[in-house]
Amino acid sequence: MSNLEKLPVTVITGFLGSGKTTLIRNLMQNPQGKRLAIVVNEFGDVGVDGEILKSCAIPDCPEENIMELSNGCICCTVADDFIPTIEALMALEPRPDHIVIETSGLALPKPLLKAFDWPDIRSKITVDGVIALADAEAVADGRFAPNVAAVDAQREADDSLDHETPLSEVFEDQVSCADIVLLTKPDLAGPEGVAKAKAIVLAEAPRALPVVEVAEGEVDARVILGLEAAAEDDMDNRPSHHDGHDDHEHDDFESVVIDIPEQSDPAAFAAKIETLAKEQNILRIKGYAAVEGKPMRLLVQAVGARVRHQFDRPWKPEEGRRGRMVVIAEHDDVNEEAIRAALVD
């Protein structure tokens, strides 16, 4: 790449647990000859996603090319975090061929696109494309459906739905800003669920969008890299609920970080998390645990009550086998005492 050419950036967006990290892991392993750099925007104080990706570092995406932003939503910390990070990546030798940004599940992509108009970088980088991931099962279940009449009907039937969930706005804004939508976990949704999810996405999209099924993050890099969308110059075709606002708030969500003791049984710990998610309406849990007699670190990730766990790598000496979990829920549902009791006691 000539230094006179703009460095392409792909924004990977999607709701919590939609599979963004898994997708990027696969891109790192199959980059089609491109030297990648990765920016991970965590919501919470534990860099779980960044750790996962760094453990997958390869010559085409070495560990020094993977940077984490953990001080809040990337679109709210542009001057303090985002711009310096992009500048640092552009200064790397050898220079990356492509930057991939994994937003937090709560990030609105359009404010992030506006950041690319920042004077110090607007002549040097371009948004190659915005890729939105959507959990096919969740969309098919109507949890993010944009149908106002259906939401009103649910509100009348259930007093707990007396206000519009902010999750639907996040979902709608991500789809509206996308160049491609990837429907993830199609095996859990089934053929009918995938078809229903695709119909919902297309109904929400403000323009014709390709919608592609992706299982376990496996998609050819040529499908999502090299789109040349120049999204920063196409803002009018990417409507948002927050158009006309200078910023947006994430007060509807809250994260809690819990230090956890060594576990004796991974399956029993996963069952605790499943119960916690059901009883406390938890959106997302992710982190690591130490298991008695095991030198490997246990990676735990949960979307709602759906829990996955696996041993990912040995503990490093400086880590001291310290288990920690990030728990994310809507603000009104956070009961830190109950969460701590469920995970620690």
C-alpha cells in the first residue's frame, strides 16, 4: 500500500454476544494476505475480547497490532482514545493493510463514522465498510423487531413492556448503518427462524442490503473486506434514531465486575451463570475462571441464559489464577449484591 492511499477501516458492529470476536478471530486466521490491525472496544473493565484475540495473534496480525479501548463507548471517547489509537496503528512499521474495529455491543455506528471526519485522520483513512452482526435466533424471536404495532400490542398485554426497550434502537441503528448484515448462529434459529430474521432485517434496512448466514464466524475475508464503501461520505443514506443529537447516552446499561474464587466444577459454575441470567435478566456475562487442579484458564461467555465455556490457554505466572467476570444488564435490572452472591457464594 502506498502511503498516499487511504488506509481502509472495517467497522464490525452488533449486539452483545452476536459473534463479533469469533468473526474477527477467523479473519485473523484467514486474512487473504492482508496485514491486519485490530481495535477492540470493551464495555467493562476486563479486556476479555482483547485477550481472546491476542491469543490468536499470527504474523499477519501480531499482538502489537491489537489494541483495546476500555474507557467507554468508542463513539463517546473519540478525542481521548479513538483518534490516538488510530494514529498509533497508522504509524506502525510495517504499516497495516487494513484496520478492523470491533465496537462494543452498545455502540451506535453512525457517531463513530462521524469520527472519521476528524481533521488529523480524514485524509489518511476511509471506512471500507460497516458489517453488522445479528443473532438470528434473537431477531426471529422478535426481541429487536422494528414493528411498532407489534411492540404496542406487547405493551398492552404486558405491563413490563410499558416503554420502548433501548436494545431495539441499538439494533435498528446498527442495521441502518450497515453495508452487509451477517446472520449468526443459524443452527440455533433453524431454517424458519433464519428466514424470519432475514425478513426483519430487510424490513428495517433503509436500502437494499446483502444478508448472509454465518456459522461460527466463518466467512471469506473477500466478502467483508475491500468493499470500498467510503461510508464516511455516505452518511445521509445511513439514518439513525439519534440524528440531530451531538451525543448519546448509555445510562440504560450498566456493567459490574466480579472477582470470583477458584471453581471446582466448570459445569456447575456454568449452571450458576444460567440461573443468574434468568433470575436477574442479565444480557451478557464474560470472563475467566480458575478451576481446581487445572493449569488452563476457563473462558466463560454467556448471552442471556445461553452459556458457553472452554479452556483457552494456560494461566500466565503474573495473572495469579485470578478469576473475574463482567456482567452487563439494563440499568434497572442490576442488583450487584445478588450478582455477587450468585457468582461468589
